[in-house]
Amino acid sequence: MPQIRISKQFKFEMAHVLMGYDGPCKNVHGHSYELIVTVKGEPVDDYASPKLGMVMDFGDLKTIVRQQIIDVFDHALVLNKRMPEEVTNHLQQHFEKVILLDYQPTSEMMVADFAGRISSKLSEKQKLVHVLLRETATSYAEWFEIDN
């Protein structure tokens, strides 16, 4: 059977702050993110399977990405957990979705985190090969399995 890649696109809204940054992104700001996830595998060749001919059901991929990424990060304020505690405590008291990460919430670091979250939920027959996280119409970060 041939190796086939399938991709699914997602959109979510998120705000973040780049702690210590030397430009305008040191302030709270948001983006309309686009996430494209690509999985590789062999299409199912079992005629008794309802997934015949599929590498993965797009609905199953949607469920994984929604649970691991979209439901977590959509309409959240994302911060590096090294932000001053008085700031993060205040924000958490006044806003519902404040996420503190172990890393600087850049597109580069988030795409790597997202790849780990997604790949951990795939079956052994499916392999995550590419994740693209678009922050603006002209700026994005990519994760490739071949590089990792």
C-alpha cells in the first residue's frame, strides 16, 4: 500500500504576551491562528472495516486536535509561567482562560508543543509528519517530523 498524507485545517483565536521581548509583542495582543495538521499512513485495506481506504478518519483527527489544542487554547490568554506572580495571579482572578506555559508562547514554541500533544494521541499506524501554525496572513512556524 502507498504511504498517503492527509491534512486538516483548524482556526482559533488566542492572545499572548512575549515576556521580555524588545518589540510591540511584549504587550498583550491576539491573533486569529490557523493550524494545519498532516498525518501519514497506509490507507486501511480491510474490507470489513468502516474506515476502508482511509489513512485516518478526518473526524477522528478533528476530535484529537479539538481536545488537545482548540478547546484548550481558543480564546485564552497565554503567558510564560515566569511572568511576575502578581501579574499572573491578578489575571487569573479576573479572567477565565489564562494559561501559563513552561515556555515563551511564540509560534515556534507552540507549534512544537502542539505537535507533541497531537502525535501522542495517534495510533501506531499513523504518523504526524507536519504541523503549520499561522499567526498572521504572512507569518507562520512549521514543525516537520523529519527534522525531529
